[in-house]
Amino acid sequence: MCNLCDDAQQEPLGRRKFLGLATALVGTAAFTLTAGILRADECAPFLADAQAASTPDQAVQFLVDGNARFSTGASLHCDLLGEMTATAEKQTPFACVLACIDSRSAPELVFDQQVGDIFVARVAGNVPTTEILGSFEYATKVAGAKAIVVLGHNHCGAVKGAVDRADVGANLTALLDEIEPAVAATPLVGERSSKNHEFVESVAETNVRFAVAAMTEKSAVLKELVETGAVKVVGALYDIETGKVTFLS
């Protein structure tokens, strides 16, 4: 039983509210604020005090911990309807994730996060469009998220299409053109073809790194937040065969 419940008749404080409480108690013998440790209830909504108390590094660590649960078959089983009700009036997510539309790489599942935990933007090839940059400016500057993760993945169809110079209509072609700089910047050994597995995966990584750089190169708002330490931007690659996320240095 949680010993930080208000009393036996009330609900547990929950990991998000608990994190905010723990912050106030840092320095005592009883508590240390270490991301991934002080969590009384993983299914409780992420509350505003916890969002304010968490650091960018801790926000990233929450995602690392969640992927560890997901990739080992230990995902949480929470009351999603209850979470929907609990967050209906206000949301205070701790992080943003830019991911591909690939049906196998949904960030909420991959990082084992719940309703109200993360802002998610998805587009083929995880390309940081103007609309996504603007959305993340809102998510961080206005709504208080502490981290941005650009999540690429292996066997990415958009990357393969860019490598093959696919022409499948004006809109898709224009999108694939956004990945072309990553293709051009990736050392090529062998043929330029989507059948060149090593090249495709190398391009996917380069594409993530370019997207991470674009967050601050193309957004003065995000650049300021990163420079002041209010927000952290990191890249990561998801392996659709193992379920594991590797964060890039």
C-alpha cells in the first residue's frame, strides 16, 4: 500500500503529483528526486505541479523508462476512460514526440505513456514541417512541455521512397524531397536503392539528426528555450522488430 496516500479513504497521490511533492522534499533523508524512481501510481494523470518540477532530462528519462516497460512486455494497463475524464479540463504533458505515421511506431505505445502525458505530431518520415514546429512552440512555450523527441524508425517507407526518388504525386513527392538532404549527406556504399538496407537505415538516422537540428535552426522560440535549458531536443530510433528505442548522442 502506498504510504503517501492522504488517508485510507482517499486516492493515492499518483506519480505526477507525487513527483511535485518529492521536489519540495529534496534534501531530506527520506527522498531523492531521480526520474523513474519516485512514482507511486504510473496511471495517474501528469499534473501541472509535476510538469513544472520536472527537468528536461527527467522528461526524457520518463520516455526511456516507458520504452523499457514496452520492450519487455511490462506495459501498464490503465483506465483510459478514467484518464480521459481526469484530463478533460486541463492537460500538462511533459514531452513532445515527432514521429512517423508508420502504424507500428505509435509514440504513446512505444513509450508506454497514458492519456495527457505527451504531445504527439506524426508525419511520414518524421519531417519537421512548419506546422509541426509551430505546434511544438505551443507545446513547450505555452503548455510547458520539457522535452522534444524526434523518433525515427527502421524500415521506414518514407525514407525508402526518398532513397528511390519515388514520384507518387505532387504532395508525396514534395514530402519525400524534404528527406533528400539526409540522403545526400549519408555516405553511400553500394547502390542508391531501398534494397540497400544499411544505407536506408543510415539515412533514417541522418534524417532524425537533421530534424533535431531543424528544431532550433528554424524556430527562434525553440532555440531560446533550448539555450536557456528550459527544453531539451533529442533524436531517437525505434526498432520495429525488437520494440527498443535507441537515443542518439
